Amino acid sequence: MPTIHRLDEVASTQQVARALLDEGAEHGTLVVARRQTAGRGRLARAWQSGEGGLWLSMVVRGSLPAARAPRLTLGAAALTLEALDVLGAHAAVKWPNDLVLPHAVPAARLGPWRKLGGVLLEALLIEPGHLEGAVLRSAVLGLGLNVRTPTGGFAEELQDVAIALDTAGLSLDVDTVLGALAAPLQTRLLDVIDDTVFAGTLAFLRARSATLGMRVEVDGIAGLAERLDDEGALCVRDDGGVLHTVRAGDVQCMV
Ligand code: BTN
């Protein structure tokens, strides 16, 4: 199996994995840190990553049309849900990359969910193609999961948004969660390149979606999150009945 580098403190595991990728590390090489001082999330947001969470990044080497890169985010989210299921935590995915747990009190932007973690795909080498379009050759896939509530609690701005597995009654250590997740990510993530496998991933995600059926706002479009199309894009029907296909975005649930 590819190496798992376990580090104490880093700025961001994304940076370390990127350096390893540049040095030729194989697909599936994992970097895990106990703490990050400059963890980052999607849309250049900071990611609180003190002790108690699973902070990992994986070197991805594959070959898939760049337009299909979102499959990797969705595939990683699905594998994470499966691993959490085995551990007894039944999470859902807020499209496209948020891992969430149900919560009795609705929160702004999230609705009746709290954020347990998230997936961050940073595509690195994309070769321009002629006939079939650009091809993704390498990327770094990051995953953050709140396993234990940080000592002193989440930062103020996260208090109504974030949740850890311990709050949901699951007292696990980070290594146990890593143990459930590492091999599936290392060996199965690229399977989503195959259309049949990806169709299965989508079926699973549709059933475990925190977004479908909700009233949402994304990309300036407000409406009902109706379905995921065959490439995993979110289809939102606005109030005028027009169906919009959103390939990437930051979904706000209206509660
Ligand atoms: C998101 O929901 O915005 C994605 C969060 C991804 C956080 C992880 S933690 C490990 C890896 N290193 C980082 O700096 N970010 C990702």
C-alpha cells in the first residue's frame, strides 16, 4: 500500500502532499497531521484544524477528462460516508463536498444539519487536449473530519455550524477513523473514472443527500434542489419553473 506520512504539525497537509507529488510520490500517498496551523477549505476559507480532527491529504494520479474532476470530490465524499457508516455515524453530503450530520435546530445556510467535515480537491496538472478536451493527470485531495470537539470548543463563527463525531455520541480516536478510511481512499477513489462505478456512487449520494429536496440558493439561483444529473451536477428549479444545472458552487439552504 502507498505510504502514510504521519506528521505532528504542518501548515497544511495540502502543501506537504503537493511537495511529495512534485517529488514523484505514487498515487494514494497520504499525509496526515495532528494539527494544521494554516488549514484551508474551499473558496480559500480558513479551516480550523487543531488537535482532535482527521486532517489528511492524498496524492492523486490518474487520467480523466478535466470536466469530470468533480467525480473525485463526490467519490471521496461517498467513500467517507461508507467508512463512517461502518463506524456507526450516519452522515450525509451537502452538495458537493460538505459532510454533515443531522441536527434538531436549523442553522443559517445549512438547514437541519451541522458540518462534520469537507473534501477539498486541488487539481494540479491539467494537460490541454485536442480532441477529447483537457485531461487531469494529478491532484491533491484533502479531507478534514471533526472527530473530537476541540478543547475550548469550535471558534465562535463555527459554533452554530460545526459538529464533531463525539457530539453525535461517537467516542472514537482519530486513528480509528483513519484506519477505516485510508485503504478505501487509496485503492478505490479512482474507480469513479469508470462510468458504471460512478453511476453507483451517484445513486448512493442521491440517497444520502442533505441538499436534494431542499430550497436552496446557489450561484444567484434560488429554487428547489431537484436532482443530481449524470455527472453529479446539481439541478435547481427556480420559482419560474426553469431548471438550472450548477456544476460547482456554494449552496445555501434556506430554512
Ligand atoms: C471544505 O469543506 O471547505 C474542505 C475542507 C478541507 C480541509 C482539509 S483538512 C486536510 C487538508 N489540508 C487542508 O489545509 N485542507 C484539507
